[in-house]
Amino acid sequence: MKKVKAIIERANDGNYSVYMDTDKVGYLITGTGTSTEEAIML
């Protein structure tokens, strides 16, 4: 298992996005939602 940093950003429309800040793995996990909790849940 590898640890990666997750970046959470708030868009102009009030929604949130979360994405991984790494290039050490061969995939990318992202999420969106109306709250930080919703964006983090997969």
C-alpha cells in the first residue's frame, strides 16, 4: 500500500473536487460532490 496526498478544491459553483497528487502509481482516483465529505466518498 502506498500513501498519496489528496488535493481538495472548491469550484466557483460551490462544488468540491478531490484528486491524488502523485505520479508514483499507474492510476488516478478523483471525486466530486457538493461537500468535501461527498467528494471524498467513493
